[in-house]
Amino acid sequence: MDNWLKSVWFIRIISLILAGLLWVTVNVDNNMDSDSLFFNETSSDMEVMENIPLEIRFDSEEYVVSGIPQEVSVTVEGPAGAVAPAARQKNFNVFADLNGLGPGTHEVSLQHSGISNQLAVTLEPKMIEVTIEEKVTENFEVNIDYINESSLKDNLELGESEVRPAEVSITGASSVIERVASVKAIIDVGSATETIEQQEAPVKVYDNQGNELNVLVDPTAVNVTVPVIERTKELSLNVAPQGGAPEGVLVESVTTETEGVTVSGPRDVLDDIEELPEVPVDITEVTEDQTVNVDIPLPEGVTSVSPETIEVQIDVDEPDDEGSSNQETETEQP
């Protein structure tokens, strides 16, 4: 062993071996750090991420953009140690930068940020076609759209509704605002039995084909009051004496100052009633002028009448007894 250590050639061989090991060690470390071809072949990975939100960068105060896909697909490829965190955390952005573009149709390439530069990135789609329009705001009156109105009880109907606020502001692309045909608040009245007070209703915007338009509405809901009242009809009123007056009593007139009444009921019943039958007034016990209260009889199918009772004035023509006696006395004189 001592002889070997003293040998020049032995020392040279050992030095060469050590130098070779050192070179291998250094190059292997460098290749791992720089993702050498050898290590890329053995540790490369790929991940496809669907439904990645697309961010649009533009002046939202001045313009409206259409033709934008809601989501895109992102494929990353590279070292497994870089692919896995990107796919798991998804802490990157995919965007289209429209700043500097004016109204019109433009073809724009998609971009990304926040993805490691160790990864190769593929976006699908790579480019999109967008239309930029000026933003317009206009005020529109809100109308009421009733649903299930046919389910209301037969004797009920809807009065004139009140909407607060009566108008809303609608903002959108100029071409869309031109298509606005109606602005409605939706109210379900099917189960209503009394006035609907200050019900909040969402506001919907439609074109003339009944298609809902994608616009901004301010406010998005309004408060609606809808009177739910009994279905009524006005009918004239006539009174007539009924029965005979006591002997010696002559009923001169039966009158009332009430000219008409209001009846309530189902639509088909009210449609068939043209006039109220004569209201009978009992005069069988009348001996002098008097005012009596008479109940209004309900016609068949009618649910209520207002007023329910009326005042009737009965005027009696009383005989003049003194005048008759004088006339008899004058007749007996010779």
C-alpha cells in the first residue's frame, strides 16, 4: 500500500477518478435545476383545465362588450413539480385586453398571467371576436305583468295598481337599448284575497318578441300595490208598495232618495243582471206619513249589495173629517 501511494501513476489515476466524480456531480445538479432533456423526459407532465373564467379588461364606464366566451380551456405542460400546483390552485388569470380599442368588431388574442415560466401554456380558444359598443342609459316606465289572474275568485277583480318607483334606468349597448319594447314587474295574484300591499317585484326587460334582454336595471326591483276588490255593478233602484193599506187609509206615494245600489258577485252573474227587481215596501200597517227602513233583497247569485238597507218615505192621503161634517150640515139646511 505504501508503494502504491508512492507511485506517481497511482496518484494520477486516483486524481482522475475524483475529478470525474466531481464533474458528474456538478453536471447532474445543473441539469436538474435547468430541467435538462433527460429529466424532462422522465418527469414531464401535462394538465388540461376546463371552465377557466375569462377576464375582460376594458373601459366599462364608456363601453359594453359582447361576443365574449364565459370560460376557456387552459393546458399546461412541464415539470410535474410545477404542473401540479398550477392545476390544483388555479391562481392565474386568463384575460383579453381591450383597452385602447374603440367601438366596432375586433379580433383579440387571449393572454395569461400568474403561470410559472417553466410551463408551456396553450389557451383554447387562442383568439376571440368581440364587439364593442357605446354604453347608453335611458329611463323606462314599469308596467305590471300579472300571472295566475284567472285563478282569482269569481267575485274578485284587480283595481288600478301603483308602482314605486314608476320608472327605472336601463343601461346597455346602444343596439340593445333600441330593442327594448316593454319593462315589466311580475306579480302573482292567483291566491290573492285582499289588496296586495307594497310587494317587491323583480323588473324584467323584453324586446317585441318577448325575449328577455341582457341589460343593467336600476333598481332591479320595484314595490307594487294592487287593489283586490269585489267585482261590482251599479243598478238603478225602484220601490213599490206591497199589500193593502188599512181601511180608510189611502197611500199617496212610496219613494226613496236612494237612486241605485252596488251589487257584487261573479262576472257571469253580474253580466246577466240588467236591473234590480222592484223593492217591495209593506204598507199593510200604515196609518200615517212615515219613514221606514227596507232591506234590499239579494238577486240570485249576487254575494252582496250596498247599501243593504234604504230609507223609504210613505206618504198617506188622510181624509178631511171636519170638512165632511160641515158639508153634511150645509146640505141639511132648508
